[in-house]
Amino acid sequence: MNKQEEIKSETENKNNTNTKNSNIKFANYLGKFKLKIFLVLFLTLLDTIIVIASPKIISNIVDHGIATNNRNQIMQNGLYLLLLSLFSIIFSVITTYVAAQIGYGITALIQKDLFKKLLNFSFKNLDKFSTPTILTRITNDSDSIGNAIVFTVRMGLQAPVMFVFAIFMSYQISSDLSKIFLVIIPLLIIIIMVLFKITSPIFKESQERVDGINGVIQENIRGIRTVKTYTREEHEVTKFMKDNKLLRNVKLKVIYIMTILEPIIGVLINAALIGVLYFGGNLVFSDKLSNGQLIAFISYTSQIFTGLFLMAGILMTVFPSIISFGRIKELLNTHSEITEKENAIDNIPSGSKLDLELKNVSYSYSNSKNNTLENISLKVPFGSSLGIVGMTGSRKNNPCLTYNKTL
């Protein structure tokens, strides 16, 4: 093994070690908002308890107030319901505000880390990640994560708690009437999982199409003078529309799937409500169920479906954000090819008069086994200029780029 290969081997080992040590995890960002996350979860739990308790209070108003013409009972339970509603509004406002701080605060931290990472990238790193995909990861992918956090922090606890407790409360009211859910809920879960499996690959394809559009836009902004000089506007518009139509078609796939499945889900929900009203009405006629209990059961039925669809919404929101964070993580965990000594000077005092000196500097491209330049030594005193003269392709720029920490 020659000296150059030894240097490359040491650099690669150092890069791999640093990459493992700098492995970015999503928990690292969540840990910075522990108190706010706890506050949101606590208030969301209280809000969910209020939502679950409300049908029971309405049932008491109907059975013990309206049925017996007891106005005191109506006023008392009505006051309880009003107070609980006010608390629910307060909790919802606070959780929405704090959840937004968490979600978009994490988004800002991710974008900051991405930007700092990019500043230290070399040309070799930039060859792996094109500018369009970097732009998409900093903007679209980061925003996707923020939106998912805002939705999940609030609904991630409320949806399953509402779903489970609504089923429990329904069973407490009428175990016979609750058997309807044994048919409807599995069917809805199967449909939602099929929907999830079909749409999951589309989200990843959508982000790739956005990369393509960003690439076309970047090319035209950089080469706008050339485009205008050779009157290539129509050609560039056609090229952009091609990528734009591909993105549009990907988005429309989701719309088409939702258009087909939404009526199916609606039919199942309405069938469940019709079953509850029909069989529940028979139980009321046979005095096995009161009017208030039937009203409460219908409310819990709605909560069951709401909780189920919120959990489905969480899956549909979280999965694209998982893909987005995977793309971001790939960028953050990429170690820069530029390495510095541990005792390197980071800050140079203003007004310092320093000379520039290179000693025995060698350079090679990443895909080459041989050095392009070897043992370059030069010194440029402070206030002096140095011109490197040579033919085209004689690698005049390499020493300058090496000094600028680009290569």
C-alpha cells in the first residue's frame, strides 16, 4: 500500500467513525421540547376526558331532567356541560398553540442543522446530493415533519384514548348493541390499511418529482441569459411542463383513491348508525334502553369513528414525514470530506496580518488512484498577490479550491 492509499484509508476510517458518532436521531430534537410535549399531552388527555364525559351528561339531562320534568336537574347538568365545554375550548387553544411551537421549532432546528452541514460540504459531497434535492430536503421535507408533529402531538394521544374509551362506554350502556362494532370496525380498519398501503409509495414519488421541478427551475435561473440568447424559451417551458405534469399526476393518484374510498367508508358509517338506530329503537320500545342512553350510545358511536379516522390521519401524516426525515437524516449523517486538525485555528482576530503558506500539499480526485498535483509548496506574504499561469486544463484552480476548503 503506497502513502496516498494509506492517507485515503485513514480518512475513510475517520469519516466512518465520525458518521457513527454524529448519527442524528429524531429523539434528539424531541428532547429539546420535553416540557412542552408533556404539557400538550396532559391537556389533551383532559380534553379527551371531557369529550368522553359529555354524552353521559346529555344522557342524564334526557333521562332525569326532560323525562321527569325536573328543571333543576336540567339546569345543573346543563351548567356542568357548559363549564366542561369552556375548559375544552381553553385546553384546545393552548394545545394548538404549544403544538405549533413544538412542530415548527423542530423544523427550524432541522433546517439550521442542514444549513450548517451544507456549509462544510465539499464538491465530492455535492456530487452525491444535487442542489434540487438539497432544496427539497431543506424546504418541503422539513415542513412535512413540522406539520406531522403539530398534528401528531395533539391527536397522537387523543385518538386512541377516545377510540378505546368510547368503545368501553358503549359496552357499558348496551353490550348487545355494541356487537354492531364487531362487524363495522374490522371492515373500516381493513379499508384504511389498504388505503395506507396503496398511497404510501406515492408520497416518496411525490418528493422525487418535486426534486425534478426544482432542478429545472435551477437550470433556467442559472442559464437564463443563454436561454434568451438562443430563444429557447418554448423548449424550456415544455421541459418544465413535462416535470410539472408528472408531479400533478402523482398528486391526482391520491385524490382518485380518496374519491373512490370515501363513499365506501361513508356507506359503512351510515350503515352502522342505521343499525344502532334500528336495534337501539327496539331496545327502547322493550324498555331495555332509555332514550338518553340511546342518544349517548349514538354520540359514542361517532366518537369511535372519529378516533379511528384520526388514527388513520396520523398514519397518513406520519408516513410521509418518516420518508422526509429519512432523506434529511441521510444528509445530516453524511460526513464532510473536509477534515481539520484538532488544534486548528477557528477564529482569526480582526486586523491580523497573516501570510498564506502551503507545504507539500498533494491533491487527487475521489475517483482517481493517482495524485493530480503533488508536493505543492508556496508562500504568499500578507498584502501580496499570486497569479498561477498555465494552459487550459492544467489544474490551476486546484490549489485555490483546496485553500478555500471546497475540495
